[in-house]
Amino acid sequence: MRLDPDCRIVDFRGRHMLTVSRPGRLASYEVNGSFAFLVWKFRGHEFTAGDIAAALLDEYGIPEEKALADAGAVIALWEEYGMIRP
Amino acid sequence: MMELVREALLGAPPPSWLVASLQALDDEGWRSLLEEARRQTVTGLFFTSLDRLPAEVEVPADISMALMAEVDGILRKNALVREVESTVLSLFSSAGLATVIMKGSACAARYPDPGYREQGDIDLYVQADGIQSVRDLLSAAGYPVADSPDDSLLCNVKGVDIDIHRVYYDFCRHTDSLPEVPSPEAELVMLAAHILKHAAGPGVGLRQICDFALADRMFQGDRQALGEAFRTAGLERWVRHLRAFVCDYLGENPSSTTNDSSRLLDIVASGGNFGHYGHGRQDSLGQSSIKRKADTLVRMISRLPFAMRYAPAMTLKRFASLSFNNIGR
């Protein structure tokens, strides 16, 4: 799996906006800081759920079990937003 | 809005009075500020400035979201412009044509956040003897080329307008005695002439003046040679006026000059980016070419005293050139 290189995060005064290019339009979502961090880190790169969990562990020091659960939730959202490329 | 742009350009902490006045703004006030930034195509600088404000200034959520969406749009448009620029330059280079990028990317590099400078079209300079080759190359690549009244070629590639100039300096037709293209002196002469061309016509916005202000402030060459270049181009008085404006509204020591720049402020404030927001201008832009040109002519005539005051020779040359090209086509 690879995260769409064309998705973007814009940060402004503690807020984060994700934009995803869709055919003929641009979708935008307000996201939280950890979501924004993961998009920054993996944009345009290959990844697995393990990579995302490891990134969450490194950055936030959360328990491994929670990191894996969060990674699954993030991937589900990326799929929902159409950000994952084969 | 001007004060916020000034803070962004200088990278200075905002004065306490500015923080206090922003804290007192209601939603309508914030919307007006954002609208003015859009009119002047300085939303990126506005964003930079607001992003640096202390936490006690609360930017409304809808303004924050609108700003982030707009900055994202600027970043995406700039990426497209860079891609098209690279495609076109490769095309010209493969045919052995020397090309100079005017404004655009060189100006952006001086901005506090280069990616946030809003790029409009791509302005390229090609030596006059290469113009026919440019026309042939673009047409062969499937991009139709049209002639502009100011003697340049116009083309649209993937939605990006390209303006190919055969003269590096707006207004001036005889460039033999001017700095060699693309020296820093040549760029500053061109930026000053470009602002004058639009200020003396439908109008000019703050972005173009920010480009000049940054290039002038960061100029590291010989100031005497630069002054001579402005004088040779017939821009000496105009540049004095422009610098007074920069000093008054965008500089480190506001109001430290005695040169009154209020007339230029009127032009900037009333019309915004290239005068597009001036009274009745939007209507004329949607009309036929003849009506649009008539509207431009009326605006040029109304600003003739202003232009003649600061650059009489260039103003007359511009009138003559535009008349010749419009009658000829």
C-alpha cells in the first residue's frame, strides 16, 4: 500500500487541514495532530500497519497494543478518504 | 491588512496595538480582512502573518479553515505552474532557444514562505529573433498561440497562461543601454516598470509591490549602478515614489519619507490585483474584446496625469505602442 502523494496537510495555529484530490474536485477535512503527523510521514510512501504503529510509538510513546489499534483505524480512514494507492 | 502584510515581509513580531485591534475584531471584520487579502492576492502573506500571532489572538474557525483551504490551493497551483514551466523550458531548450523566466519563481524565493506566493501566469522572455520558433514549437505541441496587444505571445498550457515577451522591460523598447538580462538590476527595472504599466492602466495590487519591495531590499549589487539603470529606463522618479510607498506601508520605518504615496495607495486599494476589483472592471472583463479594451483605455486616460508625473517618456511610449498594436490587429 502507498499513501497518495497528492494529499496534503496545511497547519495553521494548531489546526490541521487535510486535502485530497478527487476527480474534478478537492475534498478537505479537519484532522487532529497525530493524523496530520502520519500523513506528513507517509505521504507518497509505501507503508504497512506495522510501520504506522511504529511511527505512533516513536512519536507519542503510546502502548504497543493501542498503537496497532490506532494504526488500523487510521488506515480505515485513509481508505475511506480515497488516499491509498495500490 | 497592510500592517499584517508588512509584519509577514519583515518577519517582525506584531506590535501590541495590532494584537489588540485583531482581538477586538468581530466575524465580519475578519471576513473583510480575508477578502482584502484575496483582492490583493497576498493571502499567503496574510496566512504567514496570522500564523505568527500570539495565541491570545483568536482567529475564527471558519476563517482558519478558509485560509488553510486557500493556501492549499496556492500550493497546488504553484506546483502545476512549476510543472508547466519546466515542460515549456525543456521544449524551448531542446530547440536551442535561450529563455529567461520573468518574475514568478525568482520573486517567490524571496518570500518568507516561497510556496505561498500566489503565481498567476508564467512570464517568459525570449529574444525577438526566437519568437517565430516559439510560436512554431508551441503550436506543434498542440498549444495555440495568440498575439497580445502589448506585443507578447499568449498561450495556455494545462490551464496555466503563458505570456512570452520579446522585450524584458515593460514600456521600454530600446534596451541597449539597460542592464544585461537577467541581472538583479534588470529584474528590479522590470519589476518597477511592470508596476507602473499596471498602475497607469486598470490598476495594480499589493503582491506586485511586495515583489519589488523584497527584491529591492535584498539587492546586493551596486546601488549606484542600479540607480543609473532606473535613470536610463526613465524610471527614476517613479522608483522614488514606489520606494516611498514601500517605506510608508511595508517598511521598517513607516512614514519616514516626505514623498506622498497616497495616490498609489488609492490605486492599490481601489482596484486590487491588476485592477480587477475596480468599479465596473469585473463587468468589462466579461464583455467583448472591444468593450474590454475601451474600458482599459478609459482607465488609462484617467490615470494619465499620474503616469505622466512619474514617467512621462515611458507613458507616451506605452500609449504609442498599444495604439499601434491595437490598430494593427
